Amino acid sequence: MKLLRLQIACPGATVETVVEDPETELRGLALVAHPHPLHGGSLDNKVAHTLARAALACGYAAVRPNFRGVGASTGQYDYGIGEAEDLLAIADHLAPQFGYLPWTLLGFSFGSYVQHRVARNLDARQLIMVGPAVSMYDFSRPAMPTTIIHGEEDELIPLAAVQGYAAEHGIPLLTVAGAGHFFHGKLTELKTVVEGLLQT
């Protein structure tokens, strides 16, 4: 596997981005968005890392940016709006280097909110939202085929809220038994579920 740590010029920041290439015949590109930057979220978050591991195992190149103001990324938090613009710029920057392979969007918690905004303007294969913060942010109808993965015992984002959002918009909802918001002790189960979605 080849790992690159890049600084990519974006609309409101220079964004630190880790790109992992399994150096096999690629099936696509996976753009991974981490949880809230003001609450310790970064590209090293264990759920974001697990999403990248799942993508690599399925033959995708995994792209994990740090949002504005996190790690070596410049700029300031912008409520998910500027963060989405940055991810679009990263996708535009990297796509030619990988032969314009199709994108899959993966986001965790606040990162799901960002990715559902990215989905409005990026032609991607699918959107996978893990622990989406639907009770905290204004999630509209997804702009592309979407699946939600949620912990049955999520202590931050009630499962009932996610069930309501999924039912309203006809989104498949997969639950991980015994999992809280951060999937403590359940990362292997999460990885397996994500791999199943990426292999279809």
C-alpha cells in the first residue's frame, strides 16, 4: 500500500489529506469525512480510520482529509458548509490522478452531514452515512443512493431519530447491535457491514 500525506488548496483552507492506495486494480475512490472538528474529530478518528480500512480491503483508494483547523489544515470551522466545499475541491484535485474512477462518499456523525452536502454536487456511486447526526443538523433528502449505519445503543444520536429520517426518505438503515455512537468494541462489526456495501 502507498500512503501520501498531501496539502491541497481548497476554497477556504489548505487541507491536510491522507491518500491511501492499495496498489491493486482499483474499483473506485472512497472519500471519508471525520466527526466534528470542535469535539476532537480528525482523520485519525477510529471510526473514520475503520471506514478507510474497509474501503482499502474492497479495492478502493481511501481519501481522508482533516477539516479546517484540524491537524495541519488551515482555516476555521464553517458549520459544514465550507467543509463540503473543501471536499469537493479535494475530489476535483485527485480525480484525474486516479483516472476519474467513481467516488463513494463515507461520513461519520458530523462528517455524514458534510457528505450529504457534498452529494448534491459530486457525481458519486453511493453515500454511506455512519451515525448521522440527524437530530443536530438539517439533513435534507440525499441526492444519491444512500445507506445509513447506526449503533442500536447510540447515546448521542437517538436511533429513533435516525429511523424517522430513514423512513421519511426511504433510506435503507442497517443497525449494529450493542454499538454506541463511537462503536467502542464494535469496529470489526462496522467494518464488515461497510465492506458488504462497498462490494455490491
